[in-house]
Amino acid sequence: MRNITYAEAIKEAMVQEIKADENVFILGEDIGIYGGAFGVTNGMEEELGGDKVMSTPISEIAITGVAVGSALTGMRPILELQFSDFITCAMDQIVNQAAKLRYMNGGKGSIPIVIRTPAGSGAGFAAQHSQSLEAWLAHIPGLKVVQPATPYDAKGLFKAALDDNNPVIFFEHKLLYGIKGEVPEESYSIPLGKADIKREGTDVTIIATSIMVHRALQAAEELAKEGISAEIIDPRTLVPLDIETIVESVKKTSRAVVVYEAVQRGGYGAEIASLINESEAFDYLDAPVTRLGGKAVPIPYNVNLEKRAVPQVEDIIKAVKSTLEPIQV
């Protein structure tokens, strides 16, 4: 199977779906000739036309409002926000309109919107362009939240998101755009709410999201050299969440570490940890569930400080070893 980048996989999914369904189109800032902030839509306007790839003024609330209105009339818009931080500019349209209109209208009308947006740190974009805000959106009833970690998952989950009749927030990590992986040429769908076991293990379960999946896999390689077998679970979607796969893994390993880039305080990892504790896996735990998230600071511009603000491979290794230490009574 051919290898393409994460960005190419998302672009291919969009092109295929726009060609397959006359109601699908994409809108956003600079997505035409410029190709978007990270080049994901490069060449799409030339291939598909300006009525399918629509560059918009710089107004997130206006862009989102257009998407909500067009969805209500039967269209299936894809909305690109240049940085996930800019979701804050469109919170009223996303949280009070897109997420609630179907419910408030008694199920009459649907809001099939996919909001694509680059998230996370590591690219030197500093405090206002490097946040991980997925917990905000996962908290809102009516929204679905997706965090693909690989090119294969990105293409398949995007198709599922676009086929869904509810608004879906599709977080794409900036540092993942260039990674390559095997991706089929044909269109395919990965169901929302189905986790993936990225690596099997016996001693500890690491539940990791987005770029932390790759850091967890690197950590697992290092831990294996010391005889520690780590199982890596990628939820892939936060809403809906496949808690069953996570619970079965924790029952097998008896230990769990939840790793995410967002600020640890109030992060989605706390939700996963709570669900583990409330499940039958609790009786199998040999140690408390460990959370490992980012520090409660704005993301710094300085490259060294930026790395210190979010979990790195060595932090995951340390957290796993701490979880494996005997509990002092």
C-alpha cells in the first residue's frame, strides 16, 4: 500500500467526498490559492472550483454562521479554522447554535458540519496559536470530537465525520501533517467511537490522544528495553468515546496512564480516568490511574520552554515507572 502524509490523507478524503456529493463544499480563510495555513487544501480550488472551495473573509463567527445556515438547508459544509485557538472567536455559533439547533427544533433539521482545525504545540506559534482545547468542545452536548493520530485514521475518520448528521470538531495536530503512513486510495470510513490498540502489552495501559500516541509508542519502545510491556490505546474520538476497549485493556494490565497534551487541570484525561474508576476495571487496578497532561501555563514561544510545557517521551516513561512502583502503605 502507498504511503502518504497526514495532510495528504485529509485532502484526499475531502476531494473524494466533494466529488461524490454535490452538497459537500469547504469554506475558510485562505483555503483557495494559498492552500490554507498549513497547505492542506493546496490545489483544491483549481481542481474543484471556487464554488466548492470558498475562501472567506477573516471572521470566524461569520464563517461558522454561514456553515450552520447552509447545513440547515441541506448542505454538508466542511469548515476550516486556521488554528484551533480561533474556535474561541466562534464559540457562540458552535456551542449555542450548531450544537443545539437540532435538539431545540425537536429533531427537525440536522447540522452536518465538520470543523477542521490545526491544534497543539511544537511549531513555535506561541500562546495564542498553540493550545489544545478539545476538553472545551467535548463538554458540550451535541458536538462530536475527533483526534486522529495517523494518516490512515485521519482519512477514515474524516469520511465518518462528514457522513454524520451532527457537528463534528476534527482536531488535526500541526506536527502530524508531515508524517507518513499507509493509506488506501479508495474512500473508506472508520466508525466514530471505536478506539484502536496501537501496541499490545501486558504490564500497563497507556491511553494517549493525538500526537501523544506517537510519543507513547516511542516511550513503549524504551520501556521494552527494560522489560516493561506497555499497551497503547488510541481513543481516536473523544465523543463518542470507546470506553469498553479501554476498560478491557486496563483489566488485563491492572495499571493505566492517561496522556494528553492539553493542560492537565480539567483535561479530557480526567474524564477517562474517572470512567476507568467507575467501571469494572477498578477492581483490577493495582495502582491509581495516573494522568499526565500539560502544565497550567500559556504555551511559550521559546522552543525549550515550549517542550517543557507539554508531555515528552521521557515524561511518559517516568509516569509509567511511577505507576509500576509498589504502593507505600
